[in-house]
Amino acid sequence: MPADERKEGAWQVFRIFLRLGLTSFGGPLAHLGYFRDEFVTRRRWLSEKSYADLIAFCQFLPGPASSQAGIALGLARAGYLGAVAAWAGFTLPSAIAMILFAKGISGRPELLSSGVLHGLKIAAVAVVAQAVWGMARNFCRGGHRITLMVIAAATSSMMPSIAAQTAVMALSGLAGLLLFPADRAEAHEPLPVMLTHRSGMSWLAVFFVLLIGLPVLAGAVPGHLVWEVDAFYRAGALVFGGGHVVLPLLQAAVVPPGWVGNEAFLAGYGAAQALPGPLFTFAAFLGASMDMEPSGWAGGMVCLIAIFAPSFFLVMGALPLWERLRRNLRARSALSGINAAVVGLLLSALYSPVWTGTIHGPRDFGLALIFLVALVFWKLPPWLVVIASAAAGWLVAG
């Protein structure tokens, strides 16, 4: 792709992801629902099958799955510039808000009406339900696939751990090998990956060099900057499940050494719940809140980049290998089982924590139904449903 086309494509990617970054409330599962509506249903950048395979790919990687899906979509659309544009558009709105909050400019998180926040959570219920419904129609046809979906949903609900979810996906892949032989005549739906196998291996080498080398450097070279980068890079590189799962790692990294007080840590976590975009932007708040340099804007951006850097390296390194694997007939059979399991995991998450943490009575249930109909049958854009749900939550609370 010529340089001018890449720049134009990257600018388009940035604008689309900026809108998503301003309106995508509800956590990583809701983000994947927003992405599906935007890039599969509306823009048709990729097929439903390719999108499900991409989700499965990101679920296997450590780090924030929704952000990694966005990076991969930007990479496929406009190369390296597109990957950076997708990340920046989706991440910077909430990161800037978190830094402003850390600096005391945006006030307290309690200023956001509880009714508005509840309305946004109801919108997330509708978005996740729409994603589960749409993906189930495509990937859970037939008794065997429905059974895999139900087993995955039940297992994830009864054993809500990352280890259990990973085991379910692995066993579902094995079941797919046995139950769903791939058809040689079936057309392969490639992800438009612009990277070669060699470049992928180079990015993976960078990932591991930094993962191993930063702790060594932090021990040899005294300086808060190196310690910050090491702590946040490791948090982004070693956590499976993303989102809330990273919080214990970050708490252990910044509170015991005295970099951030526990009260400030909890206040920042509370504020992060009220913002759209990835929860990993909590790192920007922590970096801006440091009692030593760098802090403020510089500290916030250092920690933000450090925690997301592993996602870039992993996506750019593993995606070419993943695309090659998807061409293999046995791998495609396994993916049929994995895709059914992914729907089951989303169904489990729709129940808990999305449903149980939001729907508290008939009024909430009725609003969620209205917003689901608006998405599925009226084909309203999710950002409009988000605004409407926030307004409804404010009116009902008032």
C-alpha cells in the first residue's frame, strides 16, 4: 500500500476508533460487541468468521483482549500506522480523563450521576446480548456446537477463572478436531495481515527481550523511570484476562513501594469504572499520581505506553503465525469448536457480571429489552443507544 493511502487509511481508522473510545462503555466484552457492530455488520471490514477467529486469537494472548482486537483491526486496515491509530483513538479519551482526574482538574468521580452510570451499564447489557445473539446464529448451528457452547457457558459460570476458561477453549478445540472435519472446498477467509512471518518473529523477539531484560536493567540501573517501565510492562505482558485481572498486579507494583497511596489507588479505580474505553488506562492515572518523577502528564504517558507495549509486540508478532495456522484444515476444525466455546464464554459473562451487576428489577429489564430491540431490529448505532441509555438512567434516577 502506498504511503499516502496508508496515511489516509490510518486517519480513517483513528476517527472511527476515537468515536468508539468516547462511547464504548461496559468493559472488554461490551467493547467486542461494539467492534462487531462497527466492523462486521456496518463496515464489513471482515467477515463474522474472521472476527470470531480474531477474538479467539486475542483471548489466547496475555493482555487486554479488546485493545488487542482493535490493534489487529487497525494493523489489517492500514499497517503499522493503522495499529497505532486504532490504539490511540480507542485509548486516549479515557487516558486523558484519568490523567486529568489524577491532577485534580476533573474533580471527584462521585460527580458522575449514579443514574447516568447505571444507564450506561444497561446499555452494556444490550450490546453484549446483541453480540451473543449474532455470534450464536453463525457459530452454534447444530446440536454438537450448541452443546459445546452450553458446556463452555456452564463451566465458566461455575468456575469463573482464567485457567478454567483457557481449559474450556483448549478442550473445545480438541472436540472440534474430532467432531467438525474441515471441508477442503470451503473457502478460506483470510485476515488481511500485512506482515511477513520473519517480521512477526522479530516482534516476538522484542517482546521477550524486554520482558527478560527490563528487570535486569531495573536492578542494575537505579532510577524511578526504569522501575516504572519495568513494572507496567510486566503487568501488561503477564496478565491473562485483562481488565480487572490486572488490578492486583498494579496494586502490588505501586502501593507497597509507596509510589501511590492506597486511597488514591482506590479512587482512581472507581473513576475508571465510569469511563469508556479500556480499563488498562488506569495505568495513566497511576503514572500521573506518582509522588516522584516522572509524574503528571509525563508519568501518565510513560506508564500508559509501557502497559500497552506488550500488546503491540504480541499482536504484530503472533498474527502472521495465526493466519498461517488458520489455513491448516485441522486448525480450522479446532477453530470451529473454539468459536462455539467463545460464544459460551460471552454468554456466561452476559449473565455475570454484566446482567447480575446491572439488572435489579423490572424497570432495568424493560430498558435493556428496549435497547436490545433498538440495536438488533431498528439497527441504531451503539453510540446513540449509549447516549439514550445514559439519559434514561438520569431521568429514572431523578
